[in-house]
Amino acid sequence: MAHGQARPASLRLKTARESATLVLLVAVYGLWGVFIFSATWGIPWWVSCPVLTLLVVQFLSLQHEALHGHPTRSSLINEALVSLPLALIYPYRRYKSLHLRHHNDENLTDPFDDPESWYFEAEDFARQHPVVKALWRVNATLMGRLLLGPLLSGIGLVRRDWEAVLRGDRAILLAWALHIFGLAVLFSLLTLAGFSAWLYLLAVAYPASSILMIRSFAEHRASEHKEQRTAIIPDRGPLALLFLNNNLHAVHHAHPTVAWYQLPRLFRERRDEFLRTNGGYGYRNYLEVFAQHWRKPLDSIPHPLWNRHNRTRPIGERRKPRS
């Protein structure tokens, strides 16, 4: 290759074992294609929609793998592999950008600097309309997060991104343009299959996003020590597969480039170390999360440690002021 000539995107898998990720992705796309044609095969919607919902949850977990550099050595190829927006709501590039920013553990749960934080800054929350406060209080329970979480997070993303686009942010504009193109392709496929777009939105995409909220609900908590902000839920049931072992979330945050199929072994080998480091924060399984938080909030809605007046002072670790 001549000096200065651009290198082509690598088609090589990162390791031979990454074929498991690729096979799973092909299976998800294939089954998704089969079940959107459910009416053709005589499959009733009340069978096809739950199956499609689980497939979309699995796909969202595969998107998470892709943004962390799997299965190939090329970020562009990884993006292309998961760019069809089966869940409708989030542009992949926005998810990638915000999630990688979330991985700055010193800012975890910060309502200013962690884009995945569900906490409010105390004064911001106090200024909210009573109806809005009531919605966020419901959303702080697991029941409310399943019902309202996808809607509230989607509205928040669109509002913030629209403001950024008006300020001239071309990267965000491009992310949404690519997403809209993907939506056009997806809705064309649904039309071809005779699958109602409204049925897909209400009975597939939204429930899939709700199920993913089970994983994220108790992943993080406010703590003075960054290592103790991330949970471990050593559940080995079907949700662990749907979430691609991201229930071992403290392990993932400690080793964000480790593939999903390596996380259980890593946790087994260093279990005591991980549990000691994260202060024992976690749950035995997701049934325990449901039992404890179905109607009980995980934590306060205003951040219990940081607000606009103290956030630049050391709390556990020295923190940088927001630019």
C-alpha cells in the first residue's frame, strides 16, 4: 500500500471466538425477518410480537457489543452490522457517543456529566412542574421505569439533540440522518411484510426497550467512591443471555473491551476481588431486583451527593468542573 493511502476497513474478526457474536447477530436478523412475515406463515400477532420483542432486546445488547469494538477490528464495519434500527428510538451513533462518555467512571451517576444518569440536580428537580415531578417519582420505581423509562429517555434525547443541532452540531445531525435512513429501510421491510408499523412500535419496539430497562435500572448508584457505583447481579437465567452478561456490570466497567462471552469466566476467576472492590453492591438475581424495587424507588431522584454548588469539590475523588 502506497504511503498516505487510506487503509480499507478490516473485515477480520478480533479473535476467532468473535464468530459467536457474528453468528448470534445473523440469527437475530434471520429470525426477525421470519417473524415480521408472521402473517404470511399464519402466525398470530400475539405469538410473533413477543418473539420479535426478545429478538430486539438481544439486538440492543449486540449494539452494545459493537460500540465496544466487537466483533471486527473495524468500527465502521461493526456499525454497519448493527445499524438497522430494530428498536426505532436511538440512533446508533448517538448511543455509542453517549455510552462511551458514560464509561468515565469518575462521573458515574453525575446528573451533569453522565449522560445515562437517572438522577436530577437538586435545584433542577425542585423547579420542575408538580406533574413532571410525579412522573419522575413513578419512574424511580422498577414498575414505573418499565412503563415510562423508554418514553422519558427518548423525549430527553430528542430534545437535547435538537438543541445541539440548532447550535450547529453536524455530528449529531449526521447521526440522526443515518438513523432516519435506517428507519426508512426498516419501515419499507415492515410494509413489504404487511406488518403494521403501529403494532411494531407498541408491541415490539417499546416493550423491548422496557425489558432493557430491567438491566439498567439498578446498574449504578450514587457513592462517594467510583468503584462502588456499579452493580454485580450474578444472574445466570435467560435475562443474562438477553443482556449478554452485562448484568456483571462492574466487571464490564472494569474491563469495557472484554467481549460478552468472556465476562462470566473473568468474574468467576476474580469474584472476591470484584465484590470487594464494588463494596458488595448488587443483587443475587433479577427476581430480587423486582422484589425490592417494583414499587420502591432505588434511590432519591435528586442526586444525594452532588449538586451545582459542591460538584467541583472533592467528594471521594477530585472532580473536574463542567466546562
